[in-house]
Amino acid sequence: MERKSFEGFFNDESHNRNSFKHASPKCPMLTTLLLSNNKISTIPEAFFEHMLELKILDLSWNHQLCRLPSSISKLEKLTTLLLCRCGSLREVPSLSNLVRLKKLDLLWTSIEELPQGLNMLTNLKYLGLGGRLSETLDKPLQNLSKLQHLLVFASPSAKTEFKWEMIGIWGKLQNLEKLHLDYLHNLNMVFGEVGAIAESASLPAGTFSSLQYISVWHCNKIKKLCLVRWLEYLQKLQTVEVYYCEQLEEIIGSESKEGEKVTLPKLERLELIRLPLLKTIYSGSLICDSIRKIEISGCENIECFLVHVQPTSKS
């Protein structure tokens, strides 16, 4: 398909825009369609009818795009769907047929409901969720056992908030390598739960067995990143980033007055930025044999940030 064949299909200001209402370019061999940052505001309803070999579709950074055509649900060979920075996008058609999807990016959109069929996308490795969602994430994610990267960005100005109720499914996300959370204003703790559930039994074996990277930004109700008992599941952590969490007081919450000795043997990088109430990383002894970088900035109330490195014994 030549580039000129697409001209005018998406231009809302075209004097011929009505003629494109049912446009459906015939591209039966097309596998990649990259249309990011083109000021697209509308896409004809039947636009994807004859693109059934499509595997990669990038519509990101089209700020005026409000909705997607239902024909996108027919792209059963699609492996990558990028919609990030489509700030006006409020809904996405059913994705239940797109079972080959490996990457789905909905960051910085305005969607108000999780896409129908999200729980059917069992091949997903990368999932970026953003918008004005008020749903819990546990049930939609419980079948996504291949997920490696999970990014959840709520809208800073949203009136509704994500409900972060994940403790019941952490054991099912054993391939998760990266977790990035941003603007989850009702989040109290990432690893561990406030209240009676915090006293529950151990998590399933293998929980977080692949997790290497945690990044938490703008979560202003959080006071602890995790409880100390959860560290036994986080032994492969390499990077921890915590930025702009106004109420955060501890990174690791001790469950005893004295604080026990704990280890994060793979941790290489720790960044704590603009945490005005942070007092300590951990009240006990934290041993990090692999640490290479510690950056603490804008944490005026920090009292103790001891991280111990044990010298390697010589044979």
C-alpha cells in the first residue's frame, strides 16, 4: 500500500470526510502499520476490515483520537497495539479476539473502563494501563501469567481512582520483571496490605521470583513500600525507584521494634527522590552486597539510611 492511499482517511477537517466513513483500504499483506503522532481524530469504522495480517499497529501520540473502530477487533494476528498518549481516547473495543497480543500500551489515555476481554490476552508480556479507571485490577490480570512488564499510571486529574487489590494474584504473576506505578492516590502499600489481610499466610512459592525492577511515583497515601516479611519474595530485585510520594515514611516497614537483619543480594540501584517525610530505609540491618548506586535527594527528614555491604570472603 502506497503512502498516498491513506491520505485523508483520518483528517477530520477534510471537506470530503464523509466519503471516508466506510473506507476500508485493501492491504491483505500488510503486517506493520505505524501512524503515531499524525493528529488523527477519527478512523473509519471499517478501516481494518482488509488488514487481517496486521501484527503491529501504532496509533500512539494522536491526542485527538476519541475512539477506535470496531474493525480493530478482527485483527486476530495482532501482537502489538500501541495507544499511549492518545489523551482523548475514552473507550477501546473488545480485545477478546486478539489473543496473540504480547504488548498492549494504554498509558496516558482517558479510558474509563478496562477493555472487554483483557483477561483473555494470556500471551501478554507488556501491559501499560492508564486513564480514569476505577476498577480493581486483580480479576482482569489473574490469567496473564506471562506478563513481564506491568505499568499502571492513573490520571493526575482523575476524579476516580484505581483500586489496587493485588495480593490475591501476585502468586500468578511469576514472570513479572518490571513494575511501575504512578499517581495511584489511594495506594497504601505496594507489597503487603493494611489491615487484617497483612496477617495472612505466606504467599505461594515462586511469587516475584522474576521481579527485578520497582518504580513508584506520585503515590501520596503510601507510608511504607513493603513489609519486611515480603523481602523473602524479592530476592532478585536490582532496582528500586521511589519519587514524589509525600507521605512515605519507610521503604521497608519493620514488624518488630528492634528490626531484624535482612538481605537484598541483587540490589544494585536505590533512588529515593523528593520524599519529604521519609525517616529511614529500614530500622534494622539491610545487607546489599551488589549495591552500586544510592541516590537520596529532597528527603530532608531522613534519619538513618544504613545499607551494609558484606565483604566477599577469600578462599
